Amino acid sequence: MKQVLALKLDTNPEQYQALLETVETFNRACQYTAGIAIERGIFNKLALQPHVYGELRTRFGLSAQMAIRAIAKAVETCKRHPGISITFAAHGAMVYDERILTFKGTSEVLIRVLAGRILIPLLYGEYQAARMERIRGQADLVLKEGSFYLYACIEMPVAPPADTSNGILGVDLGIVNLATDSQGASYSGEKVKLVRRRMRRLRAVLQKKGTRSARKHLVRIRRKQSRFVRNTNHCIAKHLVQAALTAKKALALEDLTGILKQANGSSREMRWLLGNWAFNQLREFITYKAQAAGVPVVFVDPRDTSRTCCRCGYCDKFNRRSRSEFQCRQCGLTLDADLNAALNIEARAAQSDSLMCRSASLAGWAQTLLA
């Protein structure tokens, strides 16, 4: 399983300027290389190299390996976007490999810039520290919000399949409650919503003011909100995966692809809520944490999960008496609406072939289910 570690570079002003010039020059070189590749119809790295290598070395001042990396990035971009004009951002990511980047222990990195090699201290937390030994030399240099980071991809061992003999834990994702599982546990999104509303009002005031200080404040609150939401989603994902492990169950989530398009025609407030709902981030966090723990995850069709009775299967939009209350018009079942949806997700996942075939541990449970 692949993971990405973000390592901040603790640069001084001279080192920062050297990295900035290198990144800008590298991306100009990529732009030149992509232009030659498109003009001559050459989209193979080895075939393109004789046409651009000398110019990259003399005109742009790139080292030999930097030139090779620029050619590789340009060719890969052209292949991903055939037939369209390619534009490289001035501060786009720069790819480093073990020939132009060397980690010195776990606290410093020796990195190649236009003028030579410079030694820069690294800043990171406990999470990264426990995985530093897995870095194998290749990383992307990224300029993010005024600071340089190295994004290093590492290979983590795949966990053995967890015991899921007790079935499935269905999870309903929402706005008022960010997540509700089929065991009745609920994770409120009220605090997240309050933070977002407060930030929206503050942004409106600052944007209207338009001063330099206001713009700096806008950047700070955007980062603060992003960190808050990300931390909340991490905590919820961690609790859900741990609940599945404790209950010896697999996880089932809704496939919410395209939900924003479905919001067209809704009220402005609803469109804002959905547009600011980080459900995709939460789903990704749940998925990778479950994979790391060996817990299978299956995605099911969310259609009518909130309108269908989890006991008798009767579906009617009037079953949903309010946002929080579900009452079946056929059998009379009264239940929390989010819990009802989570139970329906669990039931749909129980019939999923993709889940049944996910691991050897699930195969035995599937046979029992189908018997």
C-alpha cells in the first residue's frame, strides 16, 4: 500500500530563493520541452532527448539529471493530455530522484539546485518519523502556501485480512451528522457547520475590505478551516475503522459520485452546504485507514437509502417525516433517519459480490449468508 509523506523544508532566505529559482527554471524547461514534443510529434522520452537535452543544459542551466527529469515530466504530461495546449505552472512540482536528492539521516536532505547542492533541515511530526526509513530517495518538491515541502511516496506493508465474520458495518454519510453507522454511533457535523458559517461571514467582511492585511487574514482563516475539517475527518475515519475491527465487521459506504451535480436546482443554502461538505475527503480517509487495518470496504448505490424502510423494504419519500425522523407508512417503524439509512446500506452491501470476494476471510461468511 502506497502512502505519501509530507516533509517541510526548514529553509533560510538564501536556500528558499535558490529553490524558487530552480523550480521556476525547471518548469520553463518543461514548457519548452513539451512545445518541441508537440511540434515534432515525439512522445517518447528516449526519442525526444536528443532534440532538447543540449538546450536544457545550456539555455536553462539544468544539471544532467534535472534535464532528464524535465523531459520525463513534459512527456508524461503530453501523454495525459493529448491534443491540447500544455501550460506548466511557474511553481509546479519538481521531481527529484536519488541522483539529485539524498536524505542525510532523518533530519536533513541534500538537494540539487541550479548553483549546486545545498543541505536543508527537515521538519515533520511523529507520524512521518515512524515511516522515514521507508523513503527510497525519490520525492516531489512542492511550493505550498509559501513553504517548500518534499512529498515522498513510500510503500507500506499490506495488513492481513481482518476478521469480518460478524458481517458488515453500514455507514451513512451526511451533513448534519457527518457519519452514522448501523450500530447507532453518530458523529455530529454541527461543529464543522458552525465553523464554516463563521468563516463564510468573516470572508465576506474581509473580501469587502480588500486591504493587504485583509488578504493575509483570508489566507490564514482558509488554512485554519482546512486543518480543522481535515482533523475532524481523520478522527471520524479512525473511529469508524476501529469500530469495524472491534465488531469484526467489514465497512460499507455510499458511492456518492456525482452528488454535487444532483444539487443543481436546490436552494442556494443547500448548494453551499454540499459544496463545502468534505465527504470525498472523509471517504478517502476511511478507505485508506481501513486498507491499512485489513478491513474490506465496499461501496453501494445510495439511491433511496433514506426513503426505504430497513425492516419491510417499503420505499416512499413520505417515509422521511423530517430530516432526523423516519417513520414507515406501511409497517409503522419509527427510527432515526440516519440510522435507518445506515441499516439499508448494510443490507445492500450484504448482497455485494465485490465484498464477498474481497478476501479469504469473507469467503466463508459469504457462503453462510447465501446458504
